[in-house]
Amino acid sequence: MAKIGLPHHSRGKVRDLYQVDDDRMLMVASDRVSVFDVVLPDLIPDKGRALTALSDHWFENTASVWPNHLISSDPTDFPPTVGSQATGRAMLVRTAEPIRLECIARGYLFGSAFSEYQATGTAAGQKLPAGLEQAEKLPAPIFTATTKAETGHDETVTEAEAVALVGADIYDQVRHATLALYGAIANAAKACGLILADTKFEFGLIDGEVVVIDEMATSDSSRYWPGDSYAVGGSPPSFDKQFVRDFYLTTDWDQTPPAPPLPESVIGGTRSRYIEAYEMLTSRSFDEWYENED
């Protein structure tokens, strides 16, 4: 990507932040992909555009559930120095002070939560009913949290540990927001033929108000399963990074950098899954999303 004509603020695993002014940032989603908290050496073409398109959709459609930081994804609203190189993969957002928790809503027992459950019967220390299988729907969605690590692995924390990190008031707000947003998005996804198994939110403070920041229910931050082929007891087909994770789980990689290269079949398959998720969830063609004019 060509250079963005704004001061570079910071780089995450997937996104770059640029300073517009004291109150606004330009958030640009790259085609980088991260699994097991490791940024991979290969890019997934159009991934940044797909993430931005789906975040834009959910930010717009959940603003009545909980406020967020989005100002605009329309490139005509960006500073003129940005040019067209960020078209389709950038959002103009309000500057926020990040809350150092990643907030997860789980409606189904899968991933790290299932691994913990197998060992202890709990998820993030929360006792769950006995006899649950992998990918089984939980009696009610649960909230879990991890630390927001600058580098390396995020660590699951208990409720008491999370409260100690951010305070009881902030914890209560992000827990309520996470479960409310999960419920709204899961219901909308179900109407589109998809199951939202779990999703991760990040929050920040703007003038003391807790708002959603970063991304919203994308294929990077969520597990979407096709409703018509969902079954309990295994790893359902998905429209997210699980396709990449499953490939690496067949290798002897120890999940520390650097990661081995991805085969072209996994790169292409991942791209198609991200685009299909966007089109199913929005009923729009991905080709109609903002194109880079260069």
C-alpha cells in the first residue's frame, strides 16, 4: 500500500492508526492475518477491505444498542492527503482511550473455552453444566475477558482479575455491552443463515463514555458457522480464521514466530470465506464496496 499522508500513530497485528487531529484517527485495515497471536508472513488479498466493510455494517446497525467510534467509511470524508490508497479499507473514527480488556461473548462452547471446560468444567473460571460437547450451544451466552497485550499472547482473566484491571463500573459496562451486542448481532446473523458462535469486542473511553472501538463482529474477531450444516461434537465449517488455524494444527509448528508460509489453497480459501460472510450478512455484493481507484 502506498504511504498514507498522515502522521503514523501506531500499528496493531492487523490495523494501522494515523492521526488526523486531536479528536479523530484514520484506522486502516491491512491484509495481514494473525493466528495464535502471531502475525503470519502471508497476506490474504482483500482481507482489509472485507473487515472494514463488515465492521462498517455492524457499527451502523448496532449504534442504537451501544455507541461506537465510527465517523465515516466514505473516502470523500477522509483528509485529502490520504488519497485513494486506503479506499475501502479505512474508517475515520473518534479518538478514544482504550480499555485494556478484550471482551468476548460466547454463545457456543468452542476453542479455548472448550479446552478449559474439558479440563476443569469451567470457562474463564465460570462453572458450566456437565456433559457439554464441542460446539454445543450454551444455556445462555457468557462473558469472558482477556488482557489486551501489546505483544505476545493475550491472557484469560477471571471476573475478579478483570475488575482489578479496569474497575467495577467499567467492567459492568463492558460486560453488559458485550452481551447486548452479541445478542443483537447473533439474531441478525441467524436471519441470514449463520450462527455467531462467539465474538470479541474492544472498548474505549471518549469523554468518559464507554464506546466500541477497533472492529465489530468481523471474520477476524468472530466465529460464524453456516446454520444448515452445524452439528455438535466437532469443528463446524466456518467463515473466519478457523480455516487458517485448522491448517496450522495439522503441522508441527509450535505457534511461536515465525510461522510457516500458507499454501495458496489456504490463502484463496480464506479470502473467499471472508467475502462470503460479508455478502451473506449484509445481502450486498462485495464488488460494490469501495474500490481502490489506483
